[in-house]
Amino acid sequence: MGRVNIANANVYGLAKELQLSGNKYNNALVIFFVPYVLFEIPSNILLKKFKPHVWLSGCMFMFGLVTLLQGFVKSYSGLLATRFFLGFFETGMFPGCFYLIGILFLQ
């Protein structure tokens, strides 16, 4: 359940299973973007400090692990935590991929 797939999970009963009422589902959607926006610049700095292959592979591995763990969530707080960390680890992937593509075209 990455950025988009939470809507599919909601259709298949996420809100009912986790008893999400009121704005809880919307909060789970929005909390993804908080670390995504806050850590974009620090992630770009770390991308330069570490090699791109190290930074990208670490971000992709952790994103996959958190996505896997999100499937085992049993509470609203667990959903919020996993959504937060999904946003945190996805922060490094798009700038890193664009950086690598840019380097390939400059050579």
C-alpha cells in the first residue's frame, strides 16, 4: 500500500477492519506527505554524501520492508506509523532516480 494503493485497500475493507471513522482515513492519507515534504532536501544532501547506489538501494529496501509490514497492521496507530515511514523512505527514491538518469545522459 504505497502512495496510491491505500485507496484500493479501503475499497476492500481497510476502514472497516481498522475501524476508521471520521477523518482517520484522511489523516492516514495525509501523514504520508509530511515526511515526504520535510525530508526532501536532507535526502538530497545524503544522496550526495553517500553514493547513489547505496542511498537508493537502502531507501528501496526500507520502503519495501515498511510496505510489507503495513500488510500486518492491526490498529490505526500502526497504520499512521507505517504511512509516515513510507513517506520518509520514498523521499529519497524520486530525486535519486532523477539524479542517476541525469548522470547517464551527461556521460
